[in-house]
Amino acid sequence: MEIRLLTPEDAEAYWEMRLEALKNHPEAFATSYEEALERENPIEQTANRLKVDGDFTFGAFQENSLIGSVTLVQDKITKMKHRAHIFAMYVKPEHRHSGAGNALVKAAINHAKQIPDLLKLNLTVVSSNEKAKALYSSLGFTTYGKEEKALRVNETYYDEELMVLFLK
């Protein structure tokens, strides 16, 4: 397995996997599958997003095929540049339990440690996603809060846990 930063050349593969994630796990992401489908030029938008300064999307590859990804975004506002957020974590179902998720989050953490201003990483995870919470906890994240009814999918509400990892 190879872990590397995604480039604009990976935009199509990333977009296809992102749609899969949104369709199969609507409770895990703020964006809905339907909203994603409404985007104009989504691959071009994705390619442009993969070039944004301070945003880093890592991909896990198995035999040159994208099997998972995670995004690290540093806050841009001066008073908040000491914070970054982990978003959009996803590993294709057939590659779960392969170590891809662990490797992706470690890559994001290690990259964050190289950014001088960063003090901490934040993320949110659906409270009922025990496997994801266990992964994040095993890498040093701790829960510091809970947002009740953070997401609504159809008429079902999902709570999210707020987690943090201090880098220094």
C-alpha cells in the first residue's frame, strides 16, 4: 500500500470514491450525495481543491487504485492558524481492516507536525461509529465534547463527538 498526497491528476478517482462514500454512508459526511451530484464541473472543482495552499488530501493506493483518503485543512485566519481539521476520512469497504485508515490518519498527523504553527488537530465523528472512534483514540485523539443532533439524514438525527489531538 502506498500513501501519498493527491494531485489534480487524481481528481477523477477521488471524485468517484467521494460519491461512493456519500451514497453509502450519508450519516458520516455533512455533504449529501444529492448535493454533490448537483455540482457543475465536479472533477475540475476537485482538481482545483487539490491545489489549495494549506489543504492536504492524502490517498491510500493499492496497485495504483485509490482505496481511501483523508483531508487535513489548516485554519486560514491568523488567530486560528494553530488549528487544523481532519475531514472526509473514507476507506472503501473491501479494504477496511487493511491498515489503510490507520496509515492515512498517521500521514495526516505526521504532515501536521511539520507545519510550524500547528498546535492541534480537530475532527468530528458520528457518535455511533465505534470503529472510527477506536482508530482515532488509538492515534491519540481524545473526545472533548458532543454535539447532539449534529446531522440529519432524512428524519434520523446523528450526534457527533468532537475529538482533538495536541501536537505539542
